[in-house]
Amino acid sequence: MKITRIGVIGAGIMGSGIAQVCAQAGYEVIIRDIEERFVEKGLQAIRDSLDRMVEKEKLVREEAEAVMGRIKGTIKLEDIAQSELIIEAVIEKKEPKRTLYQELESLCDPKVIIASNTSSLSITELASFSNRPNKFVGLHFFNPVPVMELVEIIRGLETSDETFNIVKEVVDNIGKVGIEINDSPGFAVNRILVPMLNEAAFALMEGIASREDIDNGMKLGCNHPIGPLALMDMIGLETILSVMESFYSEFGDPKYRPCPLLKQKVRAGHLGRKTGKGFYEYDIK
Ligand code: 3HC
């Protein structure tokens, strides 16, 4: 099956980034969220990102306009049904995903492939919520999607080779490097990255160093492009917490306990850049 149209569900940071890179590769993209204002915010994030690329002379203005021309926004799930590949990037909770996949079953042709951008949930379990576990796969992008080169392609227990190969071709076409992963909590990258980030929150909570010194330590001592506390603010503290919670419950190992400071910040609604406050403070538009 040749993919020409891609539906993206969820117009948040990840969904809008995914829609952008797919459209840049020439796919027709339709991006759906539950309210007009969320769709508009996602489209605006794409415009801003493309403008930035034009300013940096990575893209000419006409190309940026052509990319925007390939992206349509909608609040109607049925508008997504014509896509051959649907990439879901909604909230990291099982129940809304289950409901969504069941709605998709009644709208989409059985040939349609469903991919989840989940960072913490089991692809095998999410696939079981659909009636097409062989046509279900994980496509885990990294933030900021237009910049980061990696996509983890995750095989659930029943993902077919055909499905894997089709999405691998899409990943190649959008110019990303796809790595093949067998379903396991946190896949490969988050399994390694997120406990390190959680440890940075412990270091701050225990007063080992200031937030700036912890971040500078990892930037200057390990050549990370950004410190772990700043990176958590960029990713979203609730995402880090949900990944740690899933490790803790899946592996039953106390080494994965989420840092209490991280929990407190999430409870306070201090989720990072998107709320203007996390480990640092930000101006929000
Ligand atoms: N769209 C387009 N271009 C963008 C962009 C966006 N949204 N964000 C940044 N860029 C470009 C900039 O234009 C700039 O281009 P240039 O090199 O040609 O000048 C380049 O990226 C670097 O950006 P800046 O100069 O503004 O800022 P930095 O040098 O600080 O880089 C960064 C920003 C690339 C985000 C860098 O800080 C970085 O690599 N951080 C680490 C990111 C990371 O680890 N991501 C993975 C998170 S884990 C994850 O997502 C998984 C999830 O499940 C938790």
C-alpha cells in the first residue's frame, strides 16, 4: 500500500510537529483536534516553525507556503478517515486512546494503518483496543520534531512485517532515521533518558546543586545540548511523570520511583514551558 495521505490526531506540540514534517515530505496531511482553538494553535506552531526555517534559509518562502497548503485542520474525526496512515498523538492516557481507536474502527477502511506516538504506553495493549492489531504500530517522534532526526518504530506483539515496512518507508521519506524496537516500557530512548531526567529532579530536591548548576554540569560535563531540568520543561513534566509511573508499575523496581518534587510540580500544574512554569519560568504568549 502506498501512503499519500496522513491523518494526525492531536494538534499539540508533538502532533503539530509530526504534521509539519509529513507535509514537508510531500504528504497530504489532515490534523484533527477536539476544538477549533487547539487546531488553530497547532497550525500556528507549524507556521512559526516554517517561518523560522525560512529566516534561517533552510527553506524558501514558496516551499513553506506549499507545505502549509498540504495541511488541513479539522475537528471532525470522519475527515481523517480518508488517510491511509493515521498517527495518533493525543493525551497519554489509555481510556481516551481506547475510545478514539474504537471510533476509528467504525470510520476507517480495514487497510488503514494506525500508529501511536505514545511515549509510555504499551503498543501491544493499545493495538488490542483496535480491531487491527496487525495494522497497529508505534511511531515515537522526538521533541522538537522538525529538528530531531530519530523515530522509534515499535513492533507490538502482532504488528505485521508489511505494516512495519510501510511505516519505515514513511519515516525514510520524511528524512528521519528509524530504529526498530520490540515493545517494552519506554522503548529504547526513554528507558535510558527519562530515569536520568528523574535523577536530576532528585538532585535538585536533595539540594545537591542549584538548577542552573545541575543543568550546566550535564551540558558542559557531558556535552548535552540542554540541561536535564530545562529538557524536562521542554518535554512537559507530566510526560516525564507518566513515563516514570509506567516504569515503576511495569518493572516493579523501586529504582524507577518518580521524584516527589516532579510529582508536586505536576500536581501544582507547573508542567514546564507550556504553562510558563516548571523547573524554570517562561513568558507564555
Ligand atoms: N522548528 C524548526 N526549527 C527549530 C525548532 C522548531 N520547532 N526548534 C529549534 N529549531 C532549530 C533552530 O532554528 C536552530 O537552527 P540552526 O542550527 O540552523 O540555527 C536549531 O534548531 C537550534 O535551535 P536554537 O539555536 O534555537 O536553540 P538550541 O541550540 O538550544 O537548540 C534544541 C534547540 C535543538 C531543541 C536543543 O536544545 C536540543 O537538541 N535539545 C535536546 C532535545 C532533546 O533531547 N529532545 C528529545 C526529548 S525526549 C522526547 O522527545 C521523547 C518524549 O517521549 C519524552
